[in-house]
Amino acid sequence: MKKIILFTVVLISASNLFAQPPAGVQAGPAGRPGMSAPSIGHLYGKLVDSAGKAIGDASVMILQSKLDNATKKTKEVLLKGKATKSNGEFNFEELPVAGPLKLKISATGYKSFEQTVSFQRRQEGQGTPTPGQMPGGMGGGFDKDLGKITLQTEIRKLQDVTVIATGSGRLKMDIDKKVFSVDKNIVTSGGSALDVMKNVPSVNVDIDGNVALRNAAPQVFVDGRPTTLTLEQIPADAIESVEVITNPSAKYDASGGGAGILNIVLKKNKRTGYNGNIRAGVDKLGAMNGGFDFNARQGKVNFFGSINVNQRKSNTVGSVNRINLTDTPRTTINQNNTDKSTGRFIFGRAGLDYFVTNRTTLSLAGFRVNGQFKPGELIDITTDSLFNTGIKSSYSERISTGSRSFNGKGVAFGLKQLFGKEGEELTADVNYFSGKNQSQSLYTTNRSSQGSSATSTSLQQLLGTGTDYNIIMQSDYVNPISSKTKLETGLRASIRGRENNNSNYFFDNSINSYKLIPSTSSNYTNKDNVFAAYASFTSSMKNFGYKLGLRAESSNYNGELTNTGQKFGNSYPISLFPSIFLSQKFKGEQELQFSVTRRINRPNFFQLIPFADYTDELNITTGNPNLVPEFTSSFEMSYSKTFSKNHNFLASTYYKKTTNLITRYLEKGVNPFTGREAFINTYINANSSQSYGLELTSQDFFTRWWDVTTNVNIYNSTINATNIKDVSTNSQWSVLGKLNSNFKLPADFTAQVSATYQSKTNLPPGGGGGGFGGGPPGARGGGGPGGGGGGFGQAQSSAQGYIEPFYGIDVAVKKTFLKTKALSATLSVSDIFRTRSFNQYSESEYFTQYYNRLRDPQMIRLTFAYRFGKIDALLFKRKNNQTGQGADNMQ
């Protein structure tokens, strides 16, 4: 039956094509009585700007004049429309060949363009086509090439632009990520990426610009590459979408990324000009901060630069209560800590992009960083017996002062090459970073005993220096096999080296000078290399999509204690990291996704270095050079649903299994300064760990002036360390919740309330080494810049304790000024109820211990910011931001 219908249609069409009107009959528009013109016209061209650069994603419409039967007047109606490709080309087929058509083009940042188009052409040696004759042959006669159409830039100064940050985001799921498209009505010119992030489900942004994904700080990418750009430096009108990657595929580095990736995808349609931002602020402790950013493009060169200066003043208080179970009789130790630190941090960055051709871009960027810090700490320790045995109490007071400094510099070079096939591209990047650091600390300890007026004083000095370098080379290639299928491949090499020298001196009264203690000093060097290659294949069939990937990495690590000649190392010739992503779309804007990945976590320098820090008798820490990497297999399933009236819901369930888990552990040793038995915090490879949970995220726009983002993560975790001493945590269910509520108030005021709640949870594994001897990573820097040596007496193995519940609430109010809202003032208060306190209980066969810490509660900050210039979204056109690697390795 279908064949018969097809044959009939072809037959009728053929007869109409060759039929001639009877003599004396008035012909229709195409030469046939009462018949409409055949739709066989072909129209194409290319959009460029005044510099000859292609304009992608522009709106191109074909309008046709028709008679309105109701009004009896001619009006223009839309015949066809589409957006230009990334190379600026557009193409229309099956257009009516008789009568004029109107071409109308519009693009953000450019003046509108209109042109009348007609397919009728003069025939060779003739004038206007004769009635009844087809206007031209069936070949090239109806192919009309408009050539290059140049659009003129429409320059609007910032003073003419109003920022609108209300509206809703739209959630969809890609094959290996969640994609949050930004409605054009939400953010307009003059805003920043922070305005966009506030509307992205699963992402929390406080008014200071701190971003969290799944309750942890993610890596921020721009167009698929790490970046040092801050969110304030990225114009909101340059953003097309935000990709949230909680389970990175084989395309990404197999190490790190535990908190996922936020990838900002920039629009292809950009504008030229310049823009900048000036900001300054102060907090209640008097610490000041300021910064300046500037971006400009002229012709084929784009320049960008920024400088930021942050002063640091911080106050921390804490205590430790420990019962030593192995002492006879048992003793109790009470320790109170007061920590005050000051310092400053300067970061400068500059670079340029050179657009060699429409398809080739070269990028060069460099940065310098410097930090100077002066940590100070006072520790009071009281030791007593639990029983009335006649043993006298002892007291000690330790005062620590010192200074730390670091200097870093880096450079990055990038190449991006586009090809004729849409979506085909090749990128190549080279990054180099190097840094130097030095520190000196002086510890004065005064001791006394109950009933005795005699006191003793000991002096200890710790001197340290270090250097490091990091070279990263990477290349990626994307080949779109078809509109639904593509192949991605890439190569990456990471070459790192570090040298660290620590000299520990004890004041010897007999010689009246400091004496080096070799057993507590170390000179250490290490080198580690990672070489990787990956390939992934993506395709889809109707509403089902899949992505299969495989990454291969070869790694090796070598370390040496240069003062003793002792060497350490490990090598993994080939490690494979497969990834599978599946997705299925359903009716009613619903989607289901499933993913499986394998990743690695290599021990960092501070977990490996065998240098022992004896500056705090209750918190002696050392690394373990025999650690090996841990491997994690992750499984995740997600369901998303978009409801009406701007309500989005996302549910994810996940399971992670880690082998050779790197975790903290407590062991017995001897303190060489006192000669007494001591407990030493170090790191081990436990058998395994597992965690699984359910994450729920909703974003609700209740009114035009009030929206709420809610994120709840319910999870269970267990650590198995039976390979050490039959140690294992109990299975512990925990809840981590975040709520972010934004209010748009009259008189250009906005307000934000953010809340966090953490229920009782097992101690986290791993950590950055140094610092709090097992405290929250980054809380205090044995390894980070500005960290204050030593730390509060703290825990041993993660398999031996828990963190008590806590919550915190932050409030902020922002006011914009001027007609353009370019000037703003923000007042914020963090932890307004002083409840964000870190409280921990730990136990072992040696002791039980309670520990707490409170840092900078009820911190008040006042910040002023001013934006200026002509918005220049073209700053990011075809950029390949790879400079972030250097900054990341500076941590």
C-alpha cells in the first residue's frame, strides 16, 4: 500500500512539473494556473564580524509575505529559521522559488541585518522569464550563495545594561554528566558566573563566592580545562551551560577529583571590548583584601590580567582531654590551645590569546604568587592521676612563634585547532610550575610540678626549606563520526619533583647554643611521573545513549632520605581505568542514568615523607614512605525530573569500594627529646573501605523574589583495617544537609541565608599530612602555606573514632547602587550562633580522647565591588584554559 501511495505522489508531481497552461489562461506565480511555486530553492552563506571572524549561534530567519484573510492585508510570516554553525555558516533548502523572501539575522552584540532574496534570475541572452516558463534550470539556478555577510558590532556600555539574575535553571542529563542550561532571561550582561551558579541545582554558593558540590570543593573547569580564573572574572552572558560531573569518565585524570568537576561551557557568540572589576573588603579582625581584574581584545589579540591581595588574621581555640589507659596508675591530660596567626597572600596573573586564523588559536599565560605568614600558638597542658595515689600534677606551657613564606611561578601554553567538520578539534597544552618555601619556628616550653616552685625551660628550633616543580603536557582529539556518534582520544604526561629539608635543633645549656638532633631531622627528595592515554566512544539510539571509555596510566614514584641514603619507591607499569555511562530518557521530562568508573588516589608528599614532628607531645606526626596508591570503583545511578513552575528534582544513589585505603593510624614509639614512650600518628594502607548513600537535590523558585536550593546526602561508611590490628569501624549512617535561600528585596537589596548540618559520622580517612595530625584536611598547614606547625592533640586511625554532630548558619545582605547596579556593597556574618565547632572522640587500646576546635566564629565581612567597561565575552572565544594545573600544585 505504501509503495502504491509513493508511486502516485511521484506520478502527480511529474505531471505537474511538465504540464503547460492552456492558451489564454492566466498563469499562477510559477507559471501554472492556481498552483503555488515549487519549494526547491537553496540558500546559504556565512556570517562574519568586522574582523572577519565567524559568528556562530546567530539567529537566521526566512520570512515570506502572505495575505491575511481576516484583515485583507499583507503580513510577514516565519517560513524557516535556524542558528548558524560554529564556523558561521547557515543553509536553507526547500524554499519557494517565486516571489521575494526576506532574510533576517540577529546575534547578541551585533546590529540586526535584513536582506531581500529572490531566486528568479536572468537567463542567458534573455530578460525576465517568460510566463509559463520555469525561472531557471533545475540545477544551480535555484542555489543562491550570499557569500560572507558582515554584521556590525553593537557596542553597549555597561552603563546601559541592567543585570537581571532572577529566573530558573533547566536541568538535563548528558551521557556522563548533569547539564544545567541557563535560561537567557535569568542572567544578562553585567553579571558574573556567581549569579549563574546560584541558580544551578546541586551547587551551593554563599555571598562570598564559595562554591560547594556534594558538600566539598570541586575542581572548576572552563571549556573542559582546569583554570585559575575566578567566577567573578567570567561574564555571566558568556556562559551557555554548567556541567556537573560527580563521577568523571576516562577522559579525565584518574587521580583526584573526589568531589567532582564543575565545567563552565562558554557561548560561541561573543562580543569585543573590555571589562574590569575592582573590589576591596575588610573583616572584623581588621584583615583587608583587594583585587583588580582587566580583560581586553583588539583585533587578533586578547589580553587578560589580574592581581589579588588578601591579608589573613585568624583566631582559633581548642582543647584536648585524654585518659592514658596504659599508665599505672591511669593519668589524665588536659590541654588548652589558643592560636593566632597573621599573614598575607598576593596572586598575579597575565596572558594573551592570539587568533592566528578562524580555526587556530594560540594561548600563553603566566602567574606569580607570594605568601608571608606568622603563626603563633599558646598551649597549656595539665597532667594528673585519676586516683588519689600521691602522684603530683605537672604543668607545662608551650609558646610557639615563627614565620613561613613561599614563592611560586608558572607558565602555560595552549593550542586549539578546529577543522572543517563541525565538532572536530585538536588541543595541546604545556604547563610548568615551580615553587620555593622556607620556614622557621621557635618552641619555648616551661614545665613545673605541683608543690614545687622550681621550673624548667626547654627551647626547640625547627628550620625548613623546600623546592618543587611540576610539568604537565596534554593533547586531546575529538572526531565526530556522525551527528550522534563521536570518538575522543588523548595523551597526558605529568612529571613532578620535590625537595624538602627539615632540621630540628634543641638548645643545649652545656654549650649555650642549639644542637642538631639528627634522628628528628630529614632531608628528602622525591620524583613521581604519570603517563596516560585514553579513548572513549559515545553514541545514542533514539532515547538511549551510552559512552564507553578506557584510560591507561603508567606511574612510578621514587624518594630518598639524602642524609641517610635510604630510598623508597613503587612502580605501576600499567593501570587501567574503564568507565561506562548509560542513559535513558522518558516522557514527562524524566531521565535515568547509570555509571561505573575506576579511579586512583596516590599518596601525597606529606603522607609519604618520613619526617616526624615532635613539637606537640600529644600530636606527634610522621609520614609513611611505604604507602601504596588506593583504588576506588564507583557506581552511581541518577534520576531527574523537571516539574512545571520552575521546580527541579534530582536523586542519585551511589556506591564506592576502595582497596588499600590510605588512612591515619596510631602506633607506639619513643620521643627522642624526652626519652619517654609516646604515641605517633602516621598513615597506613588499610584493607578496604566502602561507602554508599542517597543524595537528593531540589531547586524551587516559589516566587520571583524567593528561591530555595536544598541538598541532602544520606550515606553509610565502613573502614576495614583488620590487616593491622583487627580494627574496623562500625557501620555508621550519617546525614549531611545544605540549604541555600535567596531573597530579592526592594530598593536593590538581596539577602541570603545558608545552613549546614552534619550528623554524627566516622572519622574521614586520609588527609593532607602534618597539621592537625588527622584533622580536617587543609584546616592547618603542616603542608599548606601559612600553616602553623604542630597542632592540637588529635586522633589516630580513622577506624578508631567519630565526629560529633554540628551545624552552622550564615547570613548576608547585598546592596547595589547606581542605575547600572555596577557598584555593590555586601555585609556577611558567618557562623552567627558559634555552632560550627569541630568535636571529635577517638579511642584505642592506649587511650580515650575528646578533642574540639572553633575557628573564627561570627566572622563579619564588608566588601565593596565595582564593575566597569564594555562587556567583552569574546575574551573566552575558543580559549583553552589550562593554567590551573600550576596553581593547583601550589597547594
